[in-house]
Amino acid sequence: MSQILEIQFIQWTALAVSLTLAAVLLLINVPRTEYAKKLTRSKTTIATNFLIGAFIFGYTLYHEGIPDYDDFSAITMLIITAFSSIIMSYSLINLMQPRYIDSSRFMVSLFILFFVCAVLTESFFSDNNLLFRISIITAIVLYVIQNVWLIIIFDKAYRKSLDLLEKYYDEDEEHKIKWIRFCYILTMLTTTFVLIYMFLPKDLIRLYTFFYILYMIYFASNFISFLGSHKLLLDAFGHSAFSEQRMVRKRRTERAKGGSQDPADTDDVKDEFRLIETSLKKWVEEKKYREFDKSREEVAHELGTTKEILQLYFNEKVGQDFRSWRTELRIKDAKEMLLDKKDTSINLIGEMAGFSDRSNFHRQFTRLVGCSPKKWRDTSGHPEIV
């Protein structure tokens, strides 16, 4: 009896935590902008996941008097994590890549999951042990297939998001969205661990339930923190959508004109190139390349042009993309400062040169110079003699 009360206490705690986190998420207001809609949907979906978990915990506690309560708790915990894995995956994937998983496919997956869980629950209360064994084996196999499929889709969406941020910000911005990947890995590990507890003594399910409570709190706190600093992704996704619209309009215009000429050959673009060349010279003299966390639009605006013309200029006149060119300027600057400011820490030198991420600075320096910043400083700029 004491064991049942103990697991009941943990389940009541999990129910209360789930309801509290759901209420907090639903009460948080997100700016009503076009590209914040996906953030609101993600917030609502995660809150719904916590509500579903609370309902299933309540359903479990409703059957507290059954003989095999620990076994039943393990089954319902499997159901909770099955819903959690698919709902959290949908939320995080669509947070990075809107409409990457369409809502109709998501609803079908939930319906199939609900049906399987209903069959599993009914088979548990039936007197047919064979039916229950078939149901639990089928549920576990489908659960594993579901998680593997979701992990593959998440990895593709995450890589696509990194490419999008890189194209928009011209910086290594992975460190700013790493929490999404970490929380997703934690989600899938947490939900998959329930399979281990399914084959261990059933009284250990209380330990897993306690761990699941900690997971919910950690995930919610990270997501709530992201709600206050979501501009990074929204700006990039907004730019992506606008760029797609511009490309569509451009193609339509070209088709209407019956073709297009090389954009670099027009007189207007040649005039733009001359202005960019003059502006870039002044931009470098003022060491504006040290400024980080700027979008391409902001840099182009400083140079008195557009992102598209700036990109065309570097492709046609410089022979490399703007990001690589600016990185080389920063590394050249860092090489000089490492020797001139030997009392200044290497990490601070990297930041002064324009690198917002320490690991990115060390990686880029080593790639372009052939040695680490420390070795460059220690050898007074002559690493080849060591």
C-alpha cells in the first residue's frame, strides 16, 4: 500500500506540474506579427502536450485501486511519452521550418496514435493475455518506428535552419539555436528511456516519472526563455519568405519580357558597383567589419545598396562571397591585435575582431592561418619556425 501511495504522490505531482506549465505557456503573450504566428502555434501545441499528459496522469490515478497498478502506470507512461515525442517534434520542427510537417499529416499521426493507445489500454483490462502481449509488442514497435522517423525529419529541418540563418546573418549562429537541438535530444532520450523501464521491475516506473517531471520543467523553462529572444529566427524566416515572393515576381516579369540579360551588364548595375566599391573602402577604413550580429540587409544599407546587388558585386568583382571576404578581414585584424595587444586575452581579441562566438573564432583562425591564435601569439607571428 505504501508503494502505491508513493507512486501516487509522484503522479499527483506530475499532474500538477503539467497543468501549471500548460497554464503558464497559454498565458504568455507573443507579439502579433505575421512571422510570430508559428511561435504562437508552437507555444499552444506544447501547452496542449502538457494538458494531454495531465489528463493521462489523472486517468491513471482514477484506477488506483486495481491490483497491477504499477504495470498500468508503466503502460500509461508509455502512452504519455508517445504523445510527447510526436507533439514536441511537431512543435520544434515547425518552429524552425514552418509547414515542414503539414497539419493534416500531424493530425493523422495523432489519430493513429490515439487508436493504438486505446487498443493497448483496453487489452490491459481484458482477460486475454495473448491480446495484451500482441498489443504491447505492436505499440513498442510502432513507437520505435515513430521516433526514428521524427528524428530523421528533425535533423533535416535543423540543418536547413542553420543554412537559412547562415545566409541571412553571415555569422556562425548555431550557438543561438543549439538549445532547440539539445532539448529535442533530451525529449527523445526521455521518451525512449520509458522502453527500458518497461522491461525493468515495474516499481521503478516511479523513478522514471520523477525524471519526466524534471524534463518537463527544464524544457518549458528553455522554451519560455526563447520566447523573449525569438527575433533571430523570426527575422531570418521573414526574410526567406519575402525573398521567395520577390523571386516569384522576378520570374514572372522575366517571362513577360520574353527573357533576361546578364544583370551585371546593365548600366545601372555598373553604377551601383562603382558606388559599392567606394563605400566598401570607407567601410573597411572605419573597421565596420568588426560589428557582428548584423543581417545582410543592414550591411547593404550601410553601403547604400541592396543585399542582392551586394551579393552580385562580390560574385562578379571580388570572386568570393561577402561572408568569406569579411572573415578574412577579421582574421587579418585579429592577427595584428594578437601581437600588438599581448596583455589582452585571446577570446577578447576574437570578440574585438568581430567574432561573437569563441569557438568560431578559433576555428576560422586555424583554417585561414594554419595555426591556433595562441600559437600565432607565442611564436610572434612565425609558427613555421617552431
